Amino acid sequence: MLGEVDDPLFPAKELDMVIMIWAFHDFSERAAWLKNARRYLKKGAGIFVFDGQAAHFSKEIADRDAEQAGVRLVRCELVHGKLWLYESRVKSGS
């Protein structure tokens, strides 16, 4: 399925998770993308981002993006010294 950043063409409230690999660093509005992704996820569903562009990620940036998007940051860690794992969950009231 090929969608757009603002409309990925997913069915609303139907997805258990979204996984993004090696692309998140290219988004200029990461919080807006996360907020938009919430519309397609079931309550408690996860958003998993894996990205190796360490200059674009930190715990502080992940916290800010999650807060602005209205998702709960569960994990943000550097794996194997070069790959960021950024996991957030849809809040139960969202």
C-alpha cells in the first residue's frame, strides 16, 4: 500500500502497530506524523521507529515528539551503538 505522509491510506483504528525503518529522520514534522498515525491505531497499539541517523534522535527529542503527538513514549534507546529504537504507544484515552 502506498500512501502519503498525511494520508497513509490505512483503515481508521484498525492497526495493531506501525513499524518504520530508516525513514523517520527524513520527516521535518515528526510529531505531526506521529499524531496523524494515531488515527489508524487501536488503543494501546505501538509505533516502532528504527533509525540510524543518530544526529536526529535523542531521549529529549523523542520525549518532545511524543508529547506533541499525544502518544506515550515507552522506550528510546540506542541499540548496538548506532541504531535508535523509538517505541511509543497510543494513550488509552486517544
